[in-house]
Amino acid sequence: MNQSAEIKQEKLFKKRNYRPAIIILTIVLLGVIGLLSGRRGGVEDFDAFDVTILPLLNAIFNSFTFVFLVAALIAIKKRNINVHRKFIYAAFCTTALFLVTYVTFHYLAPSTSYGGDGILAGIYYFVLITHILLAAAIVPLALTSVARAWNREHERHRKIARWTMPIWLYVSLTGVLVYILISPYY
């Protein structure tokens, strides 16, 4: 592309400041999840469906997110940006579905305590705590990564994506592990 075509393209493309939206969305999501996680009881007399199916859906959505992220990583390593982009959007979709089912479950159901003991309890709580802390961190990281890609800030996108991808992979994988470990106690 010649220099005048690049200048025209840059004039057509205007960078947007996504930072306020990212901050607000992060605060709202983490606030709602924090409030719901602190609740002891669920909605009384809720019998429209068995809410214990929702954690299974959470694990399924986390599994799909993990697979989509691995596929996105493979695509970008092969420099296939279009395929990478599609898998990242798919991961965002399954993560959004996860958030809907997660919030719904924690609104409708009482909190579930882990009933195991010994070494398995230690493993469970380690996985759970690291999962929760990194899940909170992934919200602004993932949103910032995609915003930088949308703004064509390729170098800045790469820098943050090097942190975002492994953390997001860990969070989606440990979400499934948490489900597997606590599912006998629902």
C-alpha cells in the first residue's frame, strides 16, 4: 500500500478510548459477582427448573472457552489473524454465557460448601483461590486486549495478550476443575 493510501486509511480509522467502558464494566461485573457470592440463601420456593444444572453449564462454557482460546493461540502462532479473531470472539461469547449462568445460579441457589477433606481439600482451595483471584484480573485484561486490537495498537495488544492468554486459559481450565471437585456436594 502506498503512503497516501495509508494516510487515507488512518483518517477513516479513528482510535477510540475504551478505558472508561472497561473500568465501568469491570466494576459492575465484579461487584455483582461479589455481592452474589456473599449471599447465604437462594431464592426461596424457586422450582421452575433444577438450578443445579447451572454449574454443569458453567463447566461446559468454561471448557469451550478453553478450547477456543487454544485454537486462537494456534491460529496466531501461524499468523492467521482472521481465524485468531474469530476464536477470540467465540471465547468471549462462551465466557459471556458462563457469566449469565454463573450469576443466575448464585442468585437462585444457596452457596455450596466443599465437603471434602485432606489433601483433596487443600488442592480444591488452592485451585479455587487462584481461580477467583485470576478471574477477577482477567476481566480488565481481556477487555483491554480486545480494545487494543480494535484500535490497531498491535504492539500494545501483543504485550498485554502475552499476559492475558495464559491467565484466561488458566481461569477457564480451573473453572472446570472447581466444578469437578465440588459437583458431588450440590
